[in-house]
Amino acid sequence: MKQRKSGSGGQRANAPKSIDISSSTSPSASSPEPSPPLASSSALKNVLRVPLFRRKPKGTDVEPEVTLYPDEGRARINAPQTPYHELDLSDTFLSALHTGSFEPKKTWFRKRRAFFIIGGLLGIFFGWLFTEGDSLSNLKMDFETLSSNWDLQALVSDFPSFPLNVTEYLAPGRDWLNAKGSNFVVGREAAERGMKKKHAVIIVPGIISSGLESWSTTPDAAPFFRKRIWASTAMVRAILTSKETWVRAMSLDEFTGLDPPGYKVRAAQGLDAATSFMPGYWIWQKVIENLAVLDYDHDDMHLVSYDWRLAYYNLEVRDQYFSRLKAQIDFNLAISGKKTVLVSHSMGSLVVLWFLKWVEAEEHGKGGSTWCEDHISDWINISGTMLGVPKAMSALLSGEMRDTVEINAAGVYLLERFFSRSERAKLFRSWAGATSMMLKGGNSVWGDETGAPDDVDNAELSNGKIYYFKPEVESNETDINAVTANPNLTLNDATSYILDHVPPSYQAMMHSNYSFGIERDPEVIAANDKDHRKWTNPLEVRLPNAPSMSIYCLYGVGKETERAYFYQNGGYEHDEAPTVVESQCVEPDCVDETPRAPLDMPLSRRVWIDGSVTLPDSHEPKVRSGVVFGDGDGTVSLLSLGAMCVDGWKRDLYNPGRSRVVTHEIKHEQAGLDPRGPTSADHVDILGNNEMNDAILEIVSGNGHNVKDVLLSKIADFARKIRWEE
């Protein structure tokens, strides 16, 4: 509605919402009575004019309006050349809508200017917080001067009665922001200590930091061409607006393990591919910034993103990923004379381990037995999933993990309606690369009926069982009860249980790409140098013979991490394995339905995490929403993070070249208002941890001897309890 102002009151013309004359009924057909005289508008402090129509009537220049005189409590129509001109409305229906003056009540809800100013300040605060701008001091803005000039105290004087001093209220946040420092602080301090770049750096990211771009040109996927449909806001938009298309694009062919027909997704390239997950959520940004202070740039710092969905062997078959990685490291040495420091995170550490075996293999990289010694200075293994991740065991079985069960009941309901457990499990199972993070070592590492290496002294529940089963409690239509429910499973049994719940194509993929056991025979381990299925399992392969190469295991501890799960065991259901050839659905209007054969019977038991299982806080280990927690970095369990570093790679069996291995644990601590602050050691947030960034700078500058072993957890005790020998 068009708005105009008159007089000095400055009120919005449509402020009295209950006086919407444009929607009122027409006046009576009888001749209007003349309105009583009113004081001139110039004598009144406030005169409000409200247009009767949203648009000027056609064929006339007249714009009928209602004129309000709040000081006198009167209103009249101003419509020249009509019978209703100056019609007095003061005693009509308006009197029933209002008592007293037409001046709106001055409640704090109507203090829009106050909301605008205070909302703007809060917007600046949170916008800066989540986009990681420069420190507030660099904005040349002083909150005390600002509050004085704008008189914020007066603006909120009509707020609900509670004591509020704006300056005091903002002071803690202001002090924290100013003390937060800039993003380059670690690098600047390192430069002041005399550090300079020495080695070339190659970053190998993990799943969350390896962006994937859509190169699909089919009609349904074309709107997302060259958009990052993984690790970006475009991913969120694609899931919400075109979930089926996104799932088809992100899934891999169950038989070839490569792109499905009609879709093409590739890893985003360059430093920007993993700088941030989405705006405001940094990943490698702080590491890159601190390296830049030591004069690193595109010439000697590279990020080699990869399509983490693919089995490692297929990364080379489809993308020649490892050949390109080898070529870059060769280039670093040939052109600049520099060895390379490999910096990996999460799943990226398994990619590095596979590369170290591939590059020296005669049938693959053809680098020879001394290539790693000649080309690689150090391997910085950040939060590496060396022995797997417990959440992979739940995601592959039921499509669930801690993140999906700890939301409230309404959230669970919406998630199930939008993206059900079975849909998620089917998608996870198509990602052959993610399967590499299943737990490795079996019961020898993760425990059995007698207990687990990481059981705490006062444990009332052993970590030796990965799955705890209960009968279904949501329905009485199942034959499962306390007696017939599936027995609790150790890791050896849990792995077999997963294979019983997946289609044959997934079983074949696992067998042809991975191995999850433990090998103790030196001759077999030597033979595994030629078996690529073993190369993601540090318990079945040996490190390269590279005495001068150092390995640094940097990871966080002290944060609750998934370790085992309580499941409900229900009736039978179909698995997702097709029994007839599936239709290929490419056009947007195509309906993709796969009919089942007449004798296709449901043979799999339905299982799901029992979110109702929560034990008292005094219970050890902690159990909440059906998840059993242990120590770790919030994603990777402590055994996986540190067992190889503190023990396994100290043995000649797995480290024949006796490469130096340093284990440096970082205590997880939340810094004030910032959950991702410089002291966080969360699985992803550790990439912004000051202590971790300082260690990286020490290593790449040739001062790795300054990075010492720091053990804050019980990982040394836990590792000693692993059955390394028969």
C-alpha cells in the first residue's frame, strides 16, 4: 500500500493495522452528512493519511484517502469530486475498533527503530562470528561511543522491565571478539620465531572437505551443472528441491562402482575445493592462511581433492588420481629440489597409506622401493581413521549414526519422512570408498565377550560388543522377543551380520577392494605389497622402507565418540537388491519403479538404533539415545586414532624402515562463545586448532624435531591390550 507522511509526527501511515479502510464496506447510499469542522492540519501535531485503494482509480486523478486526527480522535474521508468527500467517520465502526486516541500504543513491540538498530548490531556480531572476519578492533568501531551516539539505552527503555545496561551487556562479547585475534595469528607468531618454508606441501582432505561437482547434463541434473552437490550450499538446495535427482547423481553403479548411466560427478579442484564446507563453515582455510604467512602459495602448496565415493582402485582407473599425485610430487623434487610433506585428514590418511603402497608397486606406480624415501619428507596424519570408524558400522547396517538419532522426536519423524533409514543405507552402500572406514582388526583390536582394550576400569558395559540387540517394542506383530532377538555381536560377528543384510553386489565390491583383518606373519605381510585389497589396512601392510620419513599423528581427545550401538530387532523386510532389471529413469517426469518378482520374499530382519536407551550420567560408559560412547575426537574412536601410532608402527613388522612416529594428542576444549574456537579438537574443527597449526608449521619448515610425543589419554594402556601377537 502506498504510504505518505504529514506533519512532524513521522508515523507510518499504515501503522494502525486495524484501520484497513480499503477492505471496509461502502458507505450508505443516503447522502452523507457534512462533517463537523476540524482544526487545520497545520495546527495539529499528527495527521495521518491512509489511501483507500492500493492503486489510483482509473480515469481520475483523485486518490481517495482517510485522514486521521489522532489528537482529536477523529477521522474523515478525503475524496474530492465524490459524494463522500469530508465524510466524518469518527462515530462509525472505527469507534468499535478503538478506544481513545488513534495514536498507536507505544509498546516495545512497536519500537521498530530500536529493533532495527539492535538487530543490526546482532547481525554484525553473528555475521562476523560465522564468517570469520577480521577482529572487531579492525573495524574501528567502539561500542561505548556507538551506544552514546545512538542512545541505545533510551531506545530500549520501553522494553519489558528488567535491569539492562547496554554497554555492560555488550562488553563481554566485545572483549572476547577483540581478543580472538586474526586468522593468521599462528603463522605470524611462527614467522616471528624465524620459521621459513622448506618443503612443498600437498593436502589430502577427508570426506567432508572433498567437494564434488556435478558434470551431469541430463534434463533433471542440468540445473546443478558445475555446482558442488557435496560440501556446499548447493548440496542443501539440491537435496531440498530435487532429492531424487541428487541421490541418483551421488549414487554409484552397484556393479561397476563408477558413475551410473546419465550422471557424472567429479571432485572439485584447487584450494577452494576444501577451504570451507559452506560459507562461514571453514575447513582447511586456517591451515592455508597460516601456511601463506610462511610464503606458501599455489607454487608449493596443493590440495588434491578426490571422489571419496569411489573405491581406491577405481580412483586410479577413472581419474588417474594416484598417477597425478605422484607426478606432482615428482615435479616438486625435480623443479624446486624440495621433498614433499603430505598433510592428510580423516579418510585422507587412508588414501595416503594406499598411495604409499601403490607408488612403489611394480605393477602400479613403478616408483621402486626407494621412491618414498627420496620424495617424501614427512606425513602429517591428522585425525586419521586408520583402524576404521564405528559409525560406519551403523551407517552401512541401518543408515543411522549418532547424528540421526540424537535429534528430537519431531526431527526424527521429519527425517524419516524425507530421507528414510533404508534410503540412507542404500546410498551409503553405493559409496565403495566410504566402506574403507569399516572397523579393522576384528576382535583382536576391538574386543570380544571377555572385554575390550578400551574398557575403562569401572565399566558396567563392555565395548567388546559392537551391536546390542533388543526385541521390537513398537509393534506386537513380530515374532521377535527377548528370547528370539538376535544375540549381541562382537566385531567379527557384526561384520558378517552386515554382509547378510546387503545385496550380493555390495559383498562382491567389499571382497574385491578391501580387507579388514589383522596379519602377523612377516611373509604374508611382504606378499601383501602386491595385493591392493590390503593397502587401506595398516594391520595387513607395512610402511615403506623410508628411514628419513617421519610420521606425525595429530588428533583430538576428550570428546564423546560413538563406540557401540543398541539396536531393536524387528520383523522381516525386503533388502534393496533388485530382482529384475531396474528401469533407467532420466527424464524429469519419469517414474522409476522396480517391480518385485512374485516369489521375492522378505528375508532380512528389520533393525534400527533404539533411541529410547539412555542410561544415567553416572553409568560407564555413557549411553545416550541408543549410542554407547567412548573417548575420541567426536567422530573417530581413540583406538583408531592412536593405536597404530603409539604401538603398531613402533614394531618392525609394520614399520621395517623404522620411520620416526610421533603421537601428539590435543585436548578438546571449547573456547568461550565459539564452539569452533582455536582450542577445539573436534574431528573437523581441529584444523583450526592453534596447537595443531603450529605443529604443521614446525614440520613444513624443517623443524619437526620440535613436535614431541604428547599423550593425554589412556591410548598407550589401551594399545598394550590389543592382541598384536597370537
